[in-house]
Amino acid sequence: MKRTWRLLATVGVLFGLLPLCLAAKPADPFFGLTRGNKTYEVPADTWVGMYVLNTAGTGHITEIQLLVDDDAPTGLVRMAIYYATPCTLYQDLSFATVVDGWVTISGLNIPVTAGSYYHLAFDLENPTGIRADRKTDLSSYSAPWPYDADPFGRPESATDMPPGGQTSAVQYVIRAIVAPD
């Protein structure tokens, strides 16, 4: 009889823990891409914007990261976030030195809303190999916009993206790290 009670108690505990095991997986703390299957050289002086759905939830962006895949990178990268429609500047993030691997601009506190689209954009001072994913994905695309001014000479040079960008099947690996509210 004791054995039966122990067995029933064990089964009860297991069934009690089952909802915890089946609970929905929490959202990733970022939106954008985390890896790629190719490397493409991105030209200098061209804004490249990734149109990305915020799947991380409502909160604040704390970091923007770009994955460089270049044995001898040089120069700076300027990053910014744009509203998706219309493509207007949301926040200029300033510059970072380009290194092989993740290039990060941190210390940010930029409010974002779950389910909204944003352009995560970058502009390189020198041509650089950037990791990319060549696939079709409904939540993002990359579009380069020629940039007339020297974005590395004046801090006020990040402005609304000009019209005339062209879409591409290449999706560069850039992501926003989000701390939930």
C-alpha cells in the first residue's frame, strides 16, 4: 500500500511540474540576425538598413551589434536606428571602431515597442566584410542608400534616409539587444 501511495505521489509531482516544462519559451532578448552563412564586402559611405521586426518585446535597446567578418578591418562604423515608415531617424548611435567579430555600441536606453518594425542601419568608413544571411525572410531586408555627406567628419550627419534605396536579398547580421520593461 505504501508503494502505491509513493507511486501516486511521484506521478502527482510530475504532473504538477508538467505545466512548467510546457510553458511558452520566453522571447529572445534581441531582434535582428545572430548569424550568417556568407560574407559580403560592404562599400564605404553607404547606409545599409535592415528592416527588422521587434520580436524581443517592449522595452529599451541597450546595445546594437554588427557582425564583421574581415581579417584586416579598418576605420569606423556609424550606426543608427530609423523608424520603419516613413524612414526617419529615430536615434543616431554614433561611432565604433571596426574589429573582426561583434562591433557593439552599448550604454543605450532607446524605448522600443513589441511588434513594431525598425531599420537598424550602419555606414562604414572603409569597405569591410560583413557577415550576412542570404535567404528570404519576411521580417527584414537590406537596402543601401548612397550618402552624400561625409558621415565620419560631422557628428550631425546622420539624418533621415534619402529616398532611392534599393532592396537586396542579402540580410546583414545586425541586432538590437533589448531589456524588457
